[in-house]
Amino acid sequence: MKITKAVIPAAGLGTRVLPATKVLPKEMMPIVDKPAIQYIIEEAAASGITDILIITNRGKEIIENHFDRCPELERNLQKSRKTHMMEAVSFASDIANLYFIRQKEAKGLGHAISCAKSFIGNEPFAVLYGDDVIISETPVCRQLINAFDKYGLCVVGAKQVPKEKIVNYGSLKVEPIEKNILKCTDMIEKPTKDKIMSLYSILGRCILTPDIFDILSKTPPGYGGEIQLTDAMKVIARQDGITVVDFEGKRYDIGSKLGIMQACVEMALIHPEIGEDFKNYLKNLNLI
């Protein structure tokens, strides 16, 4: 079955980026001239996704507003013959069919995904975490869809994490299949050092089948007292296995201050309008 739907959980509080996120959702933090979440939506659309559900919470109406049409601004830009700017503004509202729902209680990523049940129906779907902007030649979401089409199992995008940091992520029990493809048969969220299964961790992307909703409905609160998506995926991994794609691409954690700054600097360096000037600016700083 062709995958055309995606879910973007964007209900997190962004506490690691306070005080900026007191009023501005972390998903709307600008990376040069686009909010972070737009990069994620563009990746999904470039992967063949046509319908996207964004899960938000109170105070994040600005996300919905950004992807709405703004006729007054567009007319003003057209009259001023700022065609390039007008196209950039209108493009945001035409990337894909966007839908929004609120996660009314902060019960964890697993609970957020369960809110998408009626939207997804009986179809496999992509999940693109709102914290993760990933830049790659072939969209990472597309890389995962290709693996789903080939192996027929749920898929996660993963990378190896430094040993000292794996305790802050999830750890996957894996065995190699071919090239950058592995099979996961177990996983654990934020393991203690004696329970690390491997240094592979899910980083921001997965393909799930609709049976995840029934599993989530029976999943008790786990780490942090929240319903963890990892705990539900662990059931699938132990039963059928999950395909792991060691994806090609550079990931930026826009839920952290360092990740945001890395994304801004590196994307500015390749930006068609300011890239060369910004590169010269950095060369002339001589700060380090």
C-alpha cells in the first residue's frame, strides 16, 4: 500500500530552548528564512506524502497560521513586484494538505501518536518528529518508505550515538541485513549503562502500521510517567521485527540551543542568497 499520510508530533514544550520558547514554539524557530517545521513538511512532501497531521497543543496556533494563506501580504508583495518573496510565502500554504489536532494533555509521544488514529485509519504512515530537521540528498522519509516497500515491516531511521550520550536516547537491539539496513528485535528507552543494547538509536523518523494504535491503547506509562512510543514499538520489534535504516543525512536537534545554532550556520552557508557573504563573514571574524 502506498504511503501518503504522515504525522508530525509538535506538542512538546521546548523547555531546552527557554526562554525563547515561552511564546515561540520550538518548531517555529527560524533556520535562516524558514521555520524548522517547514523543512520537515517539505521533506515529507518530497517523499510522496500528500496529507499531514500536525499534533500541537495550546499556544501553538502560530504554526497553523504560518501554513495558511495571507492574501493581504501576497497582494502587497505582488504590487511591489517582489515576486520571489510572494512565491515563497504562498508556497508554505501549498506544500501538502495539512491538518491539525491538539494533544490536550502532555502524556508523552506515544499518546500524541494515538491522537492520529482517526486520521490514519487503516493505512501505514510516516512519523516525522517535530524536534528533528534532517537534510539529505534523498529525503530520509523517502529512504524509509523505500525500505518499507522492500521488507514490508515497520521502519525506523537510526544512527549510532556516542556511548556517553546513548543513555539520553533509545537503544536498539540490531542485527545486520545488507548495506545500511539492519533488523531490530528489541529496544529500550533511555537505558541505564548496563542495559545498552547497541549504540543505534531512533532519530526522528519512522514508518508505522495502524496496529500501533491498538498496542498504544494497552501501553502503560513508562519512562518519565509518559506513554512512550518506544514501548509500543518494542512489542512490534519482539513479535515481527522492525527494519532499521542507517539513513543518509545530517540531523539537527532543533529542540536544543546548540542544534538550532548548528542548523542556522550550516544552512546559511549553503543558502543561495546569503551563502557566499555569510561564508566571508565567518572567515573575517577570527574569533577562534
